[in-house]
Amino acid sequence: MARTRVRHTRIASLVALSAALPLLTGCGGEDAASSGPTDGENDKPVVVVTTTWEGAFAKAAGAEDVTVIVPRSVHHAPDYDPKPSDLAAVAKADFVLYAPFEPYAAKIKEAAGSKAKLVEVNLDNDPAKAGAEVTRLGGLFGTKDAAARWKTRLDGEVAKLNGELKAAWPNGKSPAVVSQVFTGWAAGLAGATTVGTYGPEPVTPAQLASLSAKKPAYVLDNAHMSTGTVLPDSGAEQVEIVNYPGEDLDLLAVYRKAAAELKKAMG
């Protein structure tokens, strides 16, 4: 993901939207403001997330009631302008999950007057880091068993995909790759040899010369912030890696999709 700028006008719009919240949540009564479980039938955490990426981590950790604010069609999440209905969802949440590059998430909670716990999520699809983050969220949600079961599935899926990708190595050798800073996990999944990285800023002429000189076979670009062909005339094949899951919030599907793209590139 790229570094972001939060425009003052958007923050102001959030504060303005908060004025409409009582009309959306039963005129601000106690029932509408309640943010935690109240009985045996509602003992599951209510989680609001900014994007499907955080949503996938929440689901993997065992959350069942997950509301995503930013539509998946918005590739650059911080460009999204929250609606009054978003604030209403936050007002009823137990947890609000966001990433550090989404600074408006705190403003959403503030504008909505929610008592939800604001949780910063380390959005990294590196299997070890993802597994650790899901385990941490499971502890917060009170769903440790579900998180542990998912981590077992993750470990099995990664081992399977890694074996398939290694079997697809051209000439049986680990391919040299250049990765965008947020796609390094895909290089690891393939067992590839990373010879350089770039981003999130556009590649400079000096970087272009340096990275091309390393003669990578593949460039693993970030589909969510692509700037076009990264190393033109280098002979490297560019592979688009998707970090965000679909509306089903299935993080394992992200690994499978990346593996499929990598196998296709390796022929």
C-alpha cells in the first residue's frame, strides 16, 4: 500500500456526518449506543473493518459478525469518503480494525462516538506474520480456538503451494525476482530469490538501472498501486500480486491466487 495524505476536507466531512448519527441509531438512546455483547445469544464480537484485508484477518481470527466499510472496488482505501451508514455501523461495534496507512479510521470512530476498541492491524501476508496477527486478534476477540484452527489451515496451504511452486521453477532453479515492498511475501511463497525491491514510490531512473542490472526473471508488482511496467526493456516478466481478498474475506484465497499467477508466469 502507498503512503497516504488525509485531506482536511475529508476529516471535516466526518465530523459533519457525526451530527446525523443520532437519527441513524435510534436518536442516540442507550440501546443504540451499546457497543458490547449483552446476552448469551450475542456473545460474538461485532467487528467493523476498514477494508476486506482487515476483514479477512478478523474472519480468520474467528469473528463472524464483520462489517467492511470500504468497498472492494476502491483499490486505494484512504481515498474513500465514509458515509453516515458507515458511522452507524461503527457505533455498534465492539472492535474497529484499521491499518496505520488509514489514518481516517480513528476519525471515523471519533465522529461516531463509538466505545469500540480501536485495533491497528499489521497487514502483511507473509505467512508467519499473518499467522501471528490472527493469533493476536483471536486473543482479543475471545476466539483463540478458531484462530488456532485457521493457522493450522494456513500452514498446510502454504506448505502445499510452496511445494507446487518449487516444482515449477524454470530449469529447477530458484528464479531471481524484484518485488514491490508489499509483495515480498509472494516471493517467499514461491521460494524465489529476491534480488531487489522498490516502492511504494515510483521507480527512479537510478533504481531502474540498478534493478535491471540484477537481471531478474520476474517483477512482482502490487496490483493495488501499480504504476505500469516497472522494468521496461529488462526482459523481466511482470506478475501482478493481489493483497486484498474478495467479499468472502478468504485470506487463503489470496495465497492461492498469487500461486496461480506465479505458476503461470513460470510456465
